[in-house]
Amino acid sequence: MRRLLCALLGVALFGAALARDNSPGTVATEQLPAEARQTLKLIDAGGPFPYHRDGVVFKNLERRLPQQPRGYYREYTVPTPGSRDRGARRIITGEQPPAVFYYTDDHYRSFRRIKRQDPSHERR
């Protein structure tokens, strides 16, 4: 019985450690949908943005991105063809000017760090 309890405790601790690993995977710019690539171009140009919420502070309430001070992250809408609202796709940037880029297509449930081709976007 003692061995079973120790094994279960070990599994629980390992699972908790995995749950804390919020490091996102990566995606290359060319693998993104065309709408996301267009949004990146708008971000690089400083706008104009089609949605009034583009550029607002992303608070990272879900804590799925690395913890940073408030105001570090900004969010931008990636249009979803056929959607009547902003849809679920976003690009989240970090730093000002943006140097870190993340993509989500499921409204903040998961993120992938965008690997930019332009070396000026790969400071980290």
C-alpha cells in the first residue's frame, strides 16, 4: 500500500510540473494563415488596424505566456473568414516595439511563438 501511495504521489507531482510548463511551441511565419501574415505586416507598419481593440494590452490572465509586467503584451485580431465577429485568432506581441510574437487560433487556450524570418524580429 505504501508503494502505491508513493507512486501516486510521484505521478501527481510529475503532472503538476508538466502543468506549470507553459512554454509555447513555435510556428514559422510562412506556416501561418494568410490573414495572420497580413496582420503581422500591419503590426510592422504600425497600422492602420481594422479592429478598434487591436493594440490593446493583453493581460495574460490565462498565464499561458511567460510572465511579464503589465503592458508588455499587446493583442491584434487575425480575421477569420466567414466569422461574424473578431473570431478566435489573435497575434500577441511582446515588448515595445514588438520583438516577440505569438499566435493563437483558439482564443488564448494555446499559443505558438512565431519564428520571424526578419532577423530584427528575432532579438530573443
